[in-house]
Amino acid sequence: MSKIIGKTKEGSKVYLDAMSPQEIREADEFLESLQKDIKAFEVELCEKYSPSSLEYKYYIGEFLANQIKSKGITSFERLYVFEEIKNWVQTDIETNKDRGNKRLFYDYCYRLYCFGYDIVFSFTWRQWSELLDRSVTTKDARLLTWLKEKIKVMREDDFRKFLLVLNEYLKNRDTSVFEDDELYKKYELLYEIVVQWNALLKKYFKGKTENFSKARKNNVTKYKRKYVSQTISESKFKTIEQMPELCEKIFVSLFVDIDTSANFKKGS
């Protein structure tokens, strides 16, 4: 069990709570065991895979999953263990910089591995970082089943836009109530919001947000979120065939003034 939860500025160990001398010895022995196991693992890992490869992260995840199972580490303790490895284990394993206090590289590797080989290697590490940054998007693993096919024809920028749409949709919704076919149709409808955004940006502004009015250009993110939020809200009973008309109505109301619209249509 992990009880070393941090490191002071002076380099001392921070334990989970007040512990007896026996508990401190057990915590230190646990750390020594981790150090030994990781030392053996890193030799094999570094010989086989480049630190920049997805395989490198996947097999770190496999190692961590095996450690969690063999040492009886609970889900509550998991992040403490990953912090312990980061702070106290001298290793040649190269890690990416943590993306925040709740976005630990080791935890990302562990969660990555748990999705399974076929799903994992349908995406790049950059895409996984985007997915795992938004934990709400991976609550229902069926998203990954749908997305692993769609990603083959999805541009990187559209992938990020889709995650923005999905994150907004999932804020107050539970997708577990949907059957598979219902859910996949919902994903297609949400992706249509991205498709229409691109088409409308091209139709009215030659594909460039730089051509927005000054007020909107200075607040692109704010207005884009409004577009996404309003479209999701009004699409509740819409079919995918009805989405272009709905998206255009909302896009025009948020971004287009009559003079600009006319000028760009003439010039296109």
C-alpha cells in the first residue's frame, strides 16, 4: 500500500497521515520494491521502444497495471503511487511533462493501457492526450469504438473541434441510457456541427476567422462556444439532414452582418 504522497521543498517524504514507525517502515519497503521492479522494467523498455512512440507509453501503462494488481493497490491509492514513482524513483524512463496536477503522465499511460491494444493504436499519442485531458469524453468507451473509424478521415483540427462539441454535450448528460445505434447516430449528429462550421466559415468568410468583424475576431473562442452551445441545445429533436439549416441559422445570427455576408458571397 502506498503511503508516501509527496515531497517537500527540502526533499523530505510526505506521508499520507500520522503513522507509526512500523507503518513508515512498510511504506519505505513498498517504495524500495517499486524501485527494484522499475529498474528491471526500464532496461527492457528503453531497448525496445523510442520514448516518443505510442508503444513506449502503452507498455509503461501495462507495467503500472501489473504493479497495481500484484501489490493490491486500490483505485484511491493509484495516483499516490504514480506521484511516488515520479518523486522518488530514479529511472531512465523518459516522461512527458505533466499537464497539470490532475494530469499525470503515468496516470495517462495507465488509463491508455486499460482501453486495450486495438483501441489504443487507432490513435496517436497527441490525440490520446487530447482525449484524456477531457476525462468526461472517455467515460463511455463506445465513443472510442465509433471514433477509431471516423478518425481515419478526420482532420486534426476537426478532431479538436469535435472534442469541444462533445465536451459541451456531455456536461449534463449520461450517454449510458443510449443503445449503441442511438449513441453512434448522436455522435454523427454532433460531428455534423463541426462539418457545418467549416462549410459556413468558408461560405461567409472565405474559411478564415480573420475575416470576422473586429468584435468577433477578438472573441473567437467565446463566439465559437456560443455556436456550439446553441446548436446542441436546438438540435435535440433534429435529424442529421436538418442540421445544415439549423447550423446556418445560428452561425449567421452570431457571426454575420448583412454587408459582410453580401461582400464575401459575391467574392467567393
